[in-house]
Amino acid sequence: MLDAYIIDQIRKREEERRRIHERPALELPLEPEPPPDWEPDIEEEEEAPRVIVIDL
């Protein structure tokens, strides 16, 4: 009788431990959030590239 009680307590503790360890995995988001759309400034697109010429 005492053996059955001890075995039952061990089984309950193992089930509780499994439930606790599985919980964080269930809280993780299933899909990562998409990155925000990047739009360059209009001023950067219209500005010509700068070139420095050194005449020796």
C-alpha cells in the first residue's frame, strides 16, 4: 500500500516537472514578426554622388 502511494507521488512529480518544462515552448510565437518596411528618404535618392577630383 505504501509502495503504491510512493510510486503515485513520484509519477505526479514527474508529470508536473514535464508540464513546467513544456510551458515556455508553448508561449513562444509560432512565426517571427516580419521586419518593418524600409523606405529610404527621398532626399537621399535625389542627391548625386559626391566626387572629389584632385589635380596635381
